Amino acid sequence: MGLYSEAIALDPTNEKLYCNRSMCNGALKQWDKCEIDAKSALERDDKYIKAYFWLVKSSVSRLHGWHISSTSTYHAPCPLSL
């Protein structure tokens, strides 16, 4: 993640860097950071579909505490799941 931050410092106009850092934050379930980076990517390219995916995934996960798989299957949290 640190390398994405370094790359963004060198090229703050590159939406792909923000989106990829958003994906990393999502993998770590850091939904607030994931959402911020997805929005930053969309500020640079409002047609970037991958950034919309991470924006929605982070927003829904943060607000509802749901786990969303990469295949867009939604699962409510289960006390037995890990």
C-alpha cells in the first residue's frame, strides 16, 4: 500500500493508482479509506467503472457491515463464518 501512496505522490492525476489503493484498503476492510480513494479515482475519471465498484462495495460494507464477495454475491454477516 505504501508504494501506491508513493506513486500517487509522484503522479496525483493517475486514477488507476487511487483505484488500486482503494482495492487494497477494501481487502483490508478499511472501508473509509477504500471509499475515499474510490472517490478520488472518480474525480479524475468519472467513467472508471472499477472505481464505481469499489465505491459501492465500500459504502455498502461500511454502512451495513455486510461482506460482499468479488462475484457480487451479497452475504449478511454470520456468527459462524470466518
